Amino acid sequence: MEPVVFIAVNSGTPPSKLAAYVRRYRITVPVVADVDRSLERACGVVPPVSPKNSLQVRIITAQGEVVPGSIHDLRATIQRAALGARWNVDPRGIPASLRRAWQAVELGNYSAAAKAIRRGLDSRKSEVKQAAQRLHEHVQQKLQEQLEAAQKAMQQDQKWTAYRLYRDALRRFRGYSLPEEVRERFQRLARDPVVKDELSLFRRLKGAQRLLASARSRSRGMAALRRLIEQAPESEAAKEAQTLLDRLSASTLAPTVP
């Protein structure tokens, strides 16, 4: 079993409408709702996805690079994706009752796997209990790494970074036992003026991204990004706005593929 996971990406469709489509056609692979098409742009899809240009394939390599794949040669695409890759948790020995949980763990969607892992840890079947223990140990390792990174950011007075790491931990590891101080530190950071300023700037960034989702308001979205960069150039929001602006400019200048 190759260490490759297929993920479907839908560009521009509202999440509620997409969820109904997934249920109707019983789609079992993970699906990403790329509402503002930011993932599409980040992957260098040119021209933009449309009914005439919907069968696009991109590979995220084991080194984290995004490279083209081919819908017409999936075997070669899978082989390329598998180069240097390995599973976080070896799927051998994972029983059917924990397969969905295993897939969620592989994708870093730890909260979705929490309930099944808890049940597995309480199972009387040794194979289920052992598999659940393997999954649980991996999740705990990732949780510990994230909390250590947050603590290091706190020690270096990187309040915004620490805030985001604690916020992400509370979301991604919902359903697991977290140290009591995690929520306490998160709430304290949320009241800090530095963090509050960044949150305000990120709300502006999200507003600009919503404008970019429509061709009619794209110029307004790009103007909003430029204003954000000019007004708060040292902020993390401005850095992300600049990255997005660079990608938009690159996709605009890229040649059209016939």
C-alpha cells in the first residue's frame, strides 16, 4: 500500500452546497472546499478551474513541493507522489473499525479520530486496542511537539505565534486530554494588545480574500491587500497578504495553456 492519500478539491462552491453533493454521491475521499480559490492559485492552476478545465492534478511531494500530476497517467503520478514518502502510522494491522480514524490521523485531522480512538482503547479485542494505542501515541507525540513550540514562542515573546499554536492545538486536538494551562494561556494571549491588533488585521485579510473569490470584485480585493501591506508592513497579516498578492500576480502573468 503506497503512502499516498487522494484529496479532492472543489473551487468556488459554498461549503453547504458542496457537502450536499458529497453526501448525495457518497464521496469517500477527503474533500477540500476551496471557497476563495486560494488553494487553486497556490497550486499554480492556470487557467482557473472551470467546467472545461476541471480535471487538474497536483502532487505534494514528501519534501513539501507542489508539482503537476497527470489525470491520464495516475500510475506514474502515484509513483512520483510516493517517492521518499512514508505513513505516519503504518496501516498494516489497522482493523476496519479504525480505518477512518487512521485516515484522519494521516491527514492531521486528529479531532475527527478522537472518538474512534477512545473506543478502540477500551476495546476487549487486542488487535483493536493495540491499533488504537498506536494511533493515540502518534497523536500525543504531535500534541507534545505543538505545545513545546508554543511554549518556546512564549519564552521568546512571540505572542502572536504562541497564540496561533495554542488556538490550533485546541481545535486540532479536541477530544483528547490537554493540560489545563493550554486554554488558560490561550485566553490570556487573546487579551494581549499585540494579539488583538493582529486579529483585527487578519479579519481584514479574510475580507480581502472573500472579495478575491469573485472575478467582479477581484480588483477591490487586491487593493485591500495593498492597503493592508502599506498600513501594517511588519505584521504577520501583511506578510501573508504579500504572499497572496505575489501568487495572484504570478498567475495573472503566466501564459495560458491551450
